[in-house]
Amino acid sequence: MPQYLLSVMHDDEYDTDIDVEDPDVQRLHAQVGAVNEELAAAGAWVFGAGLMPASSATVVRSIDGDVSMTDGPYAETKEQMGGFWIIEVSDLDAALTWAGKCAAACEGPVEVRPMQGG
């Protein structure tokens, strides 16, 4: 069965020092938790996680055998991946349906990409 990456998009610098008592944070966590439970119950859940901001990234490059490392994101864009799900579903239509639920839960855009070999 094919696997898909559902990427949650955030502004390039989002706050990771969140106040867990904030009603908005509690609402979002509850919404995402419900979608995670629904994915698991449907047998579509493979893995998911949130990510630290792109500014915490290290980019590693290898050119002609020389390895270099630089701080920060690879891409200079307004939005960066802030978290993701790996799901296993029958087809792209099913992945898009789940992405819609994930976007609603996160209250933000979700990009869908098929995994190679699926």
C-alpha cells in the first residue's frame, strides 16, 4: 500500500516555547490528537512528529568528497515544514482526504507528497 508524507507548514519562525495552559494551544493539541487517533484507528498511521523551527537546522553538503555544514534551513522561504505524518493509504485521493482533516486540525496548510517506491 502506498505511503504519503503529509507536511504541516508553519511560518519560518514559529514559537516552540508554548504555554500549555493557553486555550488556543490546548484546542490545537486536542484537534491534532483526535486526528492522530482517527488515523491509528483506520490503520493509516505510520509515524508523525513535530519539528523545531528551520533556524535550528544544520544543512550538510557533500561536493567532490568534501563535506560542509551550515546553520539554518536549506531553503530560504516564508514557510517551512513544522511537523509531519507518514500515512499508508490506498491512493492519493485517500491521502488528500486525510490531509484535509490534518489541515483543519492544525489550522494551517498541509502538503501531500507520495513516497518513492509506493
